[in-house]
Amino acid sequence: MATGRARCSSCGLALSGRGVVQFACPQCGAVTICRCARCRDQSVAYHCPNCSFAGP
């Protein structure tokens, strides 16, 4: 069930407000990584589903 809203790649929360970021996977560039402010602040890991790149 897609809602159309971007979700954090680490925790899955819908992105809204300040401090959120979206960027292409640093390794393959094929997937958009989305990060909420809390996961960015706490350096929670994310993984690219395309190439398995893992970042902080």
C-alpha cells in the first residue's frame, strides 16, 4: 500500500519537517536514500537495496 510519501531508509518513518535528506546511493546511484533527522543525528545505519552498500 503506497502512500506516496518518502520514508526514512533506516527507521521507515514518513519524512516531514526539518532535517530530512534524500540522496542517491553513494555506490551505485540507482536508489534514492532517504533519512529522517533523528536517524541522521544518531548515525543509524542504512542499506541500499540495490547494491547492499551500508552507510552511517
